[in-house]
Amino acid sequence: MRKEFLIVAMIMSLVAGTAMAAGPKEDPFQGRLFPPNLILENQADLDLSKQQFTDIKAAVVDVQTKVAEHEWDLREAYQALLAELDKAPIDDKKVLELVDAALRAENEVKKQQVAMLIKLKNLLNEEQVAYLESVRNGH
């Protein structure tokens, strides 16, 4: 089990290192979206309606369900990848296909999370958005 963890960690480090080599990592949304915990921590001050609260809760639960499915795909791809890496010789084509599968699953998770953040912001009115921006900026 420890060997598997080390191999996965090494692969993830290589992928992250390659991404870092492309340039500094910045928040592509530059604080334009709000995580659910920020909304919920400020729900009284935001004066969320019952419908807003229900819709926010539904959006979070929905993304958690979708993300869980892709996390299973990701786990399956990494297990298959580890099995391939234990073979001698290693089938580089097969390993790269499995890396692609893992990255597709990971990208889908990120896409679902961004879709949820957009939905959450769209559920808020202008005053609520302005309030969250001020909270986030420390005003």
C-alpha cells in the first residue's frame, strides 16, 4: 500500500511540476466566484431566502454526487496505472492511456466544481454578491 501511494505521489508530482514549468499558477477566476462555505458562514448577513438556501443546498449536494462518480473513475485509473508500472517491461502506451483517463476524470471534477460555483453566484442578488465581495476583501 505504501509503495502504491509513493508511486501515485511521484506521478502527481511530475504532473504538477510540468504544470508549474508552464508558468506561475494563478486563480483563473480572480475571486469572482464564492465557495459554498463562504455563503453559508454569512447566510444571516446575506438574508438568504428559504428558496435560495434550498437551491444552494441542492447545488452542493448535486455536485458532490457527480464528483464522487468521477473520483471512482480516477481511483480506478490509478489502480490500473500502478498495475502497469509493476510490469516489466512497462507498456508506455498503456500507461499514457491510463494517465489520460485519470486526467480526464480529474478535469471533469474541476469542471463540475466550477459549474456549481457559477450556479451559486447566479442564485445571489446584486447586494448579496457585493456583500460577499466586501467580506472576502476584508472590508
